[in-house]
Amino acid sequence: MIVTGLEVKNWKNFKHIKLDLQDINFLIGPNASGKSNFIDIFRFLHDIVKEGGGLQKSIRDRGGISKIRCLSARKYPDVEITISMAEKAGSPESWVYSVGIMQEQRGLHRPYLRYEKILHNNKVELTRPNLRDKKDKDQLLRTYLEQPTVNQSFRAINQYFESYKYFHIIPQLIQHPQAFTGPGMPEDPYGQHFLEYLAKTNSRIRKTRLDKIQSALKIAVPRLKDLAFVQDEFGYPHLEAQYDHWRPNAGKQREDQFSDGTLRLIGLLWSLIESGDSLLLLEEPELSLNSGIIRNLVPIIFEIQQKKKNPGQVIISTHSWDLLSYSGISGDEIFIISPSSEGSKIKIASADKKIQNLLDSGIQPSDVVFPEVTPKNLDAQLTLLEF
């Protein structure tokens, strides 16, 4: 399944956005413009349906309804999300899920549902509040989506949201595990237990994936000739790489000797391969990488996606000029976020005729779109700062 469209009202710093999504989507914008908040829309839907999640916990984990409601919301303060889905790229829209959330005016000020709606092939599958909700208002504290006893007819949406994956590997968590104690975060979004996860992966699948990663790494790390998963004498898992060296059998390194960029690239490629037909959320994948490698990231992502039988989607936030230098990126795939006094706005690059004309003329995407999000007179203002 894939997301074809998204409409959101009063979510964090977005008062209203309405977009069509592509197979691969790039978010650009100034710092604090809302790139992470946009990605968090999908994480929020995932958190509602995941094991141990739910509407109340998902909102509570984000600081309450006041923290997710846009500050620009006035007359109509409800937080609303509508997401449209199709079975695969090019297929007609099959599911539409809509949810509106408000806060109790009195009492405990709990968040509850203003409405919940589901359409399947343009037919109404669910609409709330229903008679049951009207008899007991506390029923509106939970979505039907998160309740197995009532979601059987639309469980495909539940399973799809649950498959969403966010991965933003922090190399130091892998290189120095002894410095970071405790269980870590649920679902391990920062890769603290990445090696343990590899150990639990079927050995055949793990080797196949590492072989594919090794092929890609040879472009980024030319001296690397072998990447393998090993376990030491105590049974602890490790990644081990063999590098070209003048001495036979020398040049072996384990993950604590890998560069930050190598570890981030391994984690990124693993997540791309593993994501299958799900939605993968990536924030600034260019971190710690050489600019030459960054310029090749998008072609690598495109190639991995094209080789999948049923490719999913990828949403990538980035500040990197190099990442968007690939001429194969279309204007439909770039979302430009711009802050304003009434919340951040998002536009698709292709919707701007000037931008699309420049892209059609052969100018690389980064040269066209990044000037749109660079603060005006930035260089002049920085020179006036006193240190």
C-alpha cells in the first residue's frame, strides 16, 4: 500500500496542508520550519496502532493536545488528519482514513475524537460518533483503528500504519554501547540495538542484505572488499569489514573502528532494503557522509526501490545541496516548506511555474529549490554579528 494524498489541519506548526505524495518525497526548508513535524504525522499514525500504543498515549508522549495543536489555530482548533491510500503506485485510491481530535473543555481536559471516518473504494466503512459513542462518550477516547475487536473490516489500514518505519542511526550508540546503558527507546529508531537486531535476523536473509550493502559500499568506501556479520568468543554480535592492505589478512576492522559515515550508510542501506513495501521515514541521511557519496545516495535509493517487487515509499528530509543535485528528481517529488506568521506552508516544487520551467531547462534541482528556502541576506547578516 502507498500514501497518495495527505490533508492536515492544525498539526504543530502547520495550520493547513494538502498534498499528493510520490514514491520518493524530499522535504526541504529552513531550520525549525517543520520538516520533523511533517514526518511526525506518519509517526503519530504509527504510534496509534502499534503494540502498546493508542490515541491517548500517542498524544501524551507528545506533551498533550496543546503541544500538537498549531498555535495559529483559532476559531476551529481541532487537529485533523486525512490520509488517502492506494494498493500500489498507479492504482486508484482504495482507502481514506480521517480523524479529528479535540480536547475536553471541562474536567480532565482529555483529548477525544471529534470524528473518525473510513472510506473503502468510495464507500463508507466507518463513521463516528455512532450510537455507541453517543451512549458512552468515553468510547471517543480511543480510535476504532487501535481496537482489534472492532477493526476487522479495515485492519489493512492498521497493518499498514504499523509497518511505517523511522530510522535515524546514531553511530556512537553502536560504536560505544557500554557508554549508553538502559533499554533504549522503543523500536530503536536511533540504532542502539542495531547489532542485536542483525543477530536476530534469519542468517540467509542477513547475508543477502549485507552482500547488497557491500556492493553499494564499494563505491563509497573503495578499499572495503568484504562486509560480514560475526560473533565474538562471548557471543556478542559485530560487523566486520576486510580492507585492502599490503599485509595478508590484515586490514580487518569492527564497527567500533568504522567511520561514522560508514556506519550511517550501512544503517541507511539496511533500512531501505528491509522496508519492503512499507513507508520509510528518513531525516537528514546525509549526516557524516562525504559530499561525493551524498551525490550518489539518491540514485542508490532509486535503484533499491526499483528492484523491489512491490516498492514502498520513502520520505526524506534534507538540508543537503548535494543530495538534491541528481537530475532524476522531479518537481513532483520535492516539498518546499516555508515559515510564516500563520504557520508553515508547504508547496510542491512543480506547482511553481518558475521552478518547474527551470527544472525543465535542465538545471539540477538543488540549484533551483534551495534558493527558495535560504534566508534572504543571510551572508550580510552573519557578517554583522559580534563575537
